[in-house]
Amino acid sequence: MKLAPAEIQALQDLTIVVFAPLVSGGIAHIEGRLQGRRGPRILQPYYDLVKFFAKETLVPEDASWVFLAGPVLAFSCYLIVPLLIPVLTNYPLPLGYIGDILAGGFILALAGFAVALAAVETGSPYAQLGSSRAMTFGALIEPSILFVTFTVALITTTDLPYFEAAAVRSSMSQIVRPAHILAVIAFFLVVLNDTGRIPVESHTSTIEFGMIDEARTLEHSGPAFALLRWGSAMKQLILYVILINVFIAPWGLAGSRSLGAVLIAIPIFITKAFGVGFLFAIIDNSFSKLRLFKITEYMAVAFLLAVLALLVLFLGGG
Amino acid sequence: MLASTHVPSVFTGSADAVALVVLLSEFAMLRAPLLRSQIRLYSFQSFAVTGLAVIVAATRNLNELFIIAGFSFVLKVVLVPGIIMRLLRDSRVDLVGSHRLGVASMVLLAIVISVFGIFVVGSLPIHSQSLPTPALGLAMAIILVSFLLVILRSDVVSQAVGFFSLENGVSVASLVVAAGLPLIVEVAFLFDLLVAVVVFGVLMRVHHNRTKTLSTSVLDRLRG
């Protein structure tokens, strides 16, 4: 049975929406084990979501409609990005051409902006601290993302993620080329940072020093909070998709439109995501966090790798 | 674009990657706060250079290079770091706050310098038969960044390590342009390093005995 491209596209979105909490829960479980705890149940994020959706929404007195619109806008942004990236298939789907890696980055940034705006709207100092930090550090990591994109553009002459994945699959020489290795490591560092792990953020706790993303959602409650939690799990999975299916291991994707091939691609991808999540949890738990203002050092390293990737390409040896 | 049509072969790609590892460890030395970790990084960097020599020797059938690689392994990976480590242990100093600039600004400065080096060499019409040409640009970048290491870190160990890693950069460059150099010349280069080790060893000892520290910033006060 063959699926229509539109159906596959919908399935990509559905995969991200449905499995994002599972991956988050799995990582939290593994992390608990690493720290000598039993860890929460793997399905815990789903229970949390159900609980939050059942609760009432409280809005701070001075907040306007932006406070409630922010989470919805962010969530819809996270629904758009999976249309642009290779979640399940190794061939481009029709809507895959509406935006490149940069467009995906912009939409993710728009989501971040919406959350930050909703947080600032409350007037709560913690929420403002969180959004101010998130915006500042987002701007600092941006050059590395840009240079990774440039590297991809030079390797494939386009910056559509599907083509980079195809290039990686095409031969061994594409994998060992220094430009690719460096860009992968740089992007890996970016994802580590953006999923709130290394270098300064503690992504689960409410300690002020390490609060960035968690702080932004402090004032939200009920369904809006559920959307934010769900959204941040989806953002994490989206970044994993780009890291895994574009850069590290673009294998195991569906090569045809048949139902079986597409369906089998889902568990393969989730397994890969668990693998990467496990790696992230290990890294997160084996390094101490940096002081907040040392974050520039980390950004400098990611930037250095991305710049070197571009340089060796220009030299003709990448 | 040039880059998209030209995909490097597995040999070229991996050789370039090793040269990059050498450059990256140079950057890491620039950052490393512990003197011990700096020496370990030097040892690691020398190991990468040795690996590069082995790759070139194996793929280009230059048997003499195996001997050089062996020498360089014994000297630069084991012996020299061992000696410096021992001197350091005697002086019982681990940490010298010797960064003259913030880490991020140092790295950015080093990026600018290496870009300069890479582009300058890239514009020269030098082509090599034994190693991919980009490695030469990277070697230049390694040399320039190690200059930066010597300039920006004000402690004796960093300056010694900077000087030794300068030699590593030169080794990479010589592997690129003259892999078939006569054995005796290469060995002479390597033993030059030993002389440098002795000089720096004496310098470290004397400096530490006089000032009880490894920082060179106290030397600024020695004005006539």
C-alpha cells in the first residue's frame, strides 16, 4: 500500500507530537539511574500532560492576551518544523522545499520569542530573568549555527537538510571529510546547549543559577503550561532529528512510499533518539556545569569548530 | 563551488582531519588552566603528529618515515612530556593564573590569526605529493597559534609547551612539503628538541628556585 506524500508528511508531524514526551521521559529515566535514583517512569511526561490539561488556567492580573497566545504560537511553530526535515523518509517530501535549515532555525527562534514574550508579559522577575538569558544565549550560539549552515551549503550547494543527509549516505569519504566531522561536532555542541544540558543550564531543577528555559514557564499553569512542556519536549526531539537524520546517522529512513517502510522508520528513529539522548544524559552527568558567565567559552569552542569546518572547505581539503 | 564538486578521498580527508586534531589541541592548550593538562595535551598532539607521519608513510611507501615516526613517538609522546611533568611535580605548582586575556577573546583572536595563516598559505602555489595541500595551511595555523600561546600565557610551562608545539607545527609542515627529506636531517630536527627541553628545564628550575612561582609576571618587575 502506498501512502500519499501528504499522509507521510502528516505522519512526520504525528511522530514528533506523539513520541516527544516518550523520549523526554526515557532520558529522564536513564538520568535518574545514572544518578543512583530509580528515576521517574518512562511514561511520566504523558501523565503530567494529562494532569496539566485537566487543570484550570490562571492568568496574572496584569497579563494580556499575549500571555495565553505565546504557548499556542510556540506549539504551532514546533508543528511546522517537522515538515521541513527528514523525520521518516530519505527523499524530500513536497513541503520539504518550503524552507531550508535556516528557515527551520528561524521558526524555532520564533517559538522561543513567543515563549519569551509570554514570560515577560507576566512581570515576574524569574520569568523575565529566564527569557532575558534565553534570548542572550540564543544570540551567542547563533554564529555557530550559521557557520554550520554555510558548511552544509558548501558541501551540498544547497542548504536543504535532505541533501546533506543524502551526501552523508553517499560514501565513506563524505563522512571522514574534516568539514563534515567538525560541523557535526559543532552542531552537537549547539544541540547540547539548546536542549538545556551543558554548559550552564540545569534543565530540571529550579535553582536560580542554572535556570533558563524552566524559569520562563514559571507563571504558566493548566493547558498553557502543558503546551509549553509538550513544546519543549518537541523542540528537543526536532533538534535530535536534525542531528541524527541529517548529520550523524541518516540511515534507517524509509526509501519508498510504502506503508511498511514508513512505519518501520518510526521505531528505528525513536531508538536512535534514545541512543543520542542516553549519550547526552551521560555527558550532562559527567561534567560539572560552568559558571553562568563562562558560557561564552563554550560558545567560542562551538564557533571555532564551525569556522574551521568552513575554512578547510575553502582550502579545498574539506 | 569548488568544494561541492571536489570530494576529498578517504586518505586526504583523514590526513586533513588529523592535521585538524593537531590544530584543535593547540587551541585546547591555549585554554587549559591546569599546567598538567597542558602537558598531556602536548603529548596527545605529538601522538597525532606521529599518527600523521604513519599515515603518510603507509600510503606513500616512505619507509624512512616509519623510523621518524618511531623516534617522534618515543621523544615527543613519552620522553619530553615525562621530563616536563617531573619538573612540574618537583615544583609542586599546578595552577598559575596566567591568562592575559579572557578565554573567549583568546579563542576568537586565535581564530582570526589561524584564518590569516590559512589564507596566506592558501594563496601560495605550493603543492605536495605526499600530503594534501590544506594540511600546509593548517600547519601554518598551528605555528601561529602556538606563538599566541607563548605570548598570551605568562607562565614558564606554557611557554615551554608553546615552543615544543611550535615544533609539532613545523613537523606537520615538513611532512607536507618534504616528506622524503633525508633521514639524518629529520633526526637532527628531533634532537634539536632535546636541547630545547634541557634549556627550558634549566629555566624552569632556576626560575622556580628564585621566585617560588612558575609565573613570569614577576619578571616584569626586574627593571634596571
